[in-house]
Amino acid sequence: MPENLSWPDSGAGSGGAGRPASAGATVATVTPEPVPLLAAKLAVAPLPEPVLVRSRLLARLDAAATGPVTLVRAPAGWGKTTLLASWFRAGMAQRGAAWLSVGPTESAGRLWPYLHAALTATVSAT
């Protein structure tokens, strides 16, 4: 619900840059509505059937995940999602890892609430 606030009395006429002219004028503050989140974006991607277990890559990923952030980068179609989903499902993501599926049309306004939810769930689980 909006809250009425009064501007401080500047002592000078019109109030200037966007401020009301009268000292007793009130303005409404706007509180953003919570963004509804889709649980599917925070769930580990399903593995294709059949899936080839890449033990060497899983071991490399586990070794690389010793830092605070690990980036997996490769061209489209090279198996990044399959590798990471395999890693999650094999229980190798024991240090606490967040999953977030992001599409090409995501905006920053939609990304941050999802990232916050994914990281919060990870911190709560550890």
C-alpha cells in the first residue's frame, strides 16, 4: 500500500527539481510487486536418454568448482547443459551449486530475482 510522505520544507518558493510547490504536498511511493518465479527455471535440466557419462569431464568440473564461481563455456550444442546436469545428479555439486536456466530473451529485471532465488536456495541448503 502506498505511503504518504511530505517533502521537507526547503524555505524557497516552488521547491525546484520535481518537488511539490507547497510544503504540505504529499507523494505516493511505489513498492514494486514481487515477481512470480517459475520453478522450472530453478530446476536442474533433465538428462537426455541415453546419456554418455563423461567421467573425465565430470572430474575436471569437480576440480574446477573449488573456487567461488565456475564458468563453463563452449559453443552451442557442445553438451554444457548435459555435463552440468550429469554433475548435479551424480552428487558432485556438494559444495553448493545454484541452477538457473536463462533464455536469450531474459531481461535484467527478470534475471536478478531468479538469480537471488537460486543463490538463496543454495545457501539455505548448505
